[in-house]
Amino acid sequence: MTRLPACGPEGPIRARTTSQPPLAVRAVLFDFSGTLFQIRTYADRIRAAMAEPVDEAAMDIMLSGLEAGLSDPDVVEAQRGRDVSSRAHRRAFSTWYATVPELAPVADVLYEQLQAPEHWVPYVDTDSTLARLTQGGVVLGVVSDVAWDLRATFAHHGLDHYFSSWVHSYEHHTEKPDPLLFQQACHELGVAPEATLMVGDHPAKDGGAAAAGLRSYVLPGRATPGSCRGLDAVLRLADRV
């Protein structure tokens, strides 16, 4: 891989002069959750996990409990290094779910939903965007902070055939924005980082691909399952419109 120049506070210490324009985008790496897919709502998942029906008042109490649980010291601590191993990931989520008394008995069920392909919904513009990119000769990869192999989820929704590289954080015992993950994907695709675009929804993690020599595009957050994600912007950035 090309070594990036060391940078001071104002920019590269050793300036590199070139008359060459930026390389055309030949590869696009995508994050998973919040970028191409969104898991079903917590209300839907809780109702699927509980043995008895849950009315709106009870649901509101449980959702409020999940919100409050995010600031629980044990939950905060469990999130550290969450995506470096399957064990750490399960502990992080199960610890959070268990802060709600009503959900503690089904914490394992809620966690298993994360790995169940049917609980994930592609954004409405995911398929069309991936198709346009591949038709234009762009190769695609997935780089995700995750604790299981994502190929089954993509295959369940008929989207796995678009991708030639799968880089899962837990398999490399590190998390984005570690350059290793982005560089591994570029290596597997056979494309230089300078000709690769990383697309995700986390400014620090996905935007951190720039430190590995890639271009990056960060989508706005808070998209709802099954909505239009605005992935047409990726087509413009890859000059495939």
C-alpha cells in the first residue's frame, strides 16, 4: 500500500507535487447498518421477542428504559471495543437490553435478532444503486464493524452477488477507523486506496477512511427502515450518473 505523507497541524510535512488529476473511482466500499440496511424498529423487535402482546403504554415504558440505559455506566463500559470480537459484541448489547427489567428475560432473543437476516431491511434505493455501480464497472466491497458474517443477510435479500470483498471487524480484531480494514478491502478488490470511495453513516469511523488514503462520503443519520437513503449521491461521486 502507498504510504501517506506525515502531516503536521496545517498539512503534509513533505509536499508532493503532481499534475495528475484525482484517480477515477474504481471501487466503492459500503458500511452495512445505517448505510445499505436498517434493522426493524425496536418496537417491532420487542413484540416479536415477547411471549405476550405489548400495548402502546407498556412499549413506551420499555423504549424509554432503553433510552435511559444508554447512559448506564455498565452499558457505556461494555461498548468499548464492542466490535473487535463476537463475544464483546454480544456482551455489549445484552448488557444494554438487560437494563430494562421487562426485557432482561429476552435479552438473548433480542441479540439473536441482530444476526437474523429477516430482521434487516434494505433501503429502497440500495439495490438500484448497487446495480448502477456494478453496471458501470465499479467493484464493490463491504467494510463493517460487526460481530458476524454479513453474507447471509445480503444473500437473503438477493444483494450478495454485487460484492467481491467482505471485511468484518471481528475477523480482524479491530474496528474502524483502523486503516487496516480499509486497506484489506482495497487489497482484496485489487484497487488502490486513491481510487476507492468509502460510504457510511459514521463521521469518525467511516470518514476515517480518508486517513488511509481513500475518499469518503458520510450519509446523514436517523434514516428509518425501508426509506430512501439518498444513495444516488454515491452515483454522482463515482461519476456513474
